[in-house]
Amino acid sequence: MDWKKLYEAAKEPLRLLVLSVIPVALVYFETLEAGWAVALIFVLRFIDKYLHLKAPEGEAGGLVRF
């Protein structure tokens, strides 16, 4: 089994998991409504993807650095 390919395939779901921790915690502590948390996850995902695409070649970019 090629572990590098498995790691590369697991990066996207892991990025989403890491980005969703903050909004889910805000909903848990009743600081934010669930609908706004979903919107915040989408905004954070968009920013992460944009920064990831704009990063120089060979460097990890984005909000989540993997």
C-alpha cells in the first residue's frame, strides 16, 4: 500500500475537519447559531482554498498548513 497516496487523499477531509472546529465550538457554547456556523465553515474553506492556490510552488499554503 502506498501511504503517500493515502495521505494525499486524506488531506481534503482533514482540512475541512480542522476548519470546522471553531464554528462548531461557537455553536456548542451558544455564541453562534447553527446556520451562521455553516456559512462560516464555507467562508473559511473558500479562504483556505484561495490561499492554498496562491502559495508559491513547493510551499504549504492556506489557513491549514498541510
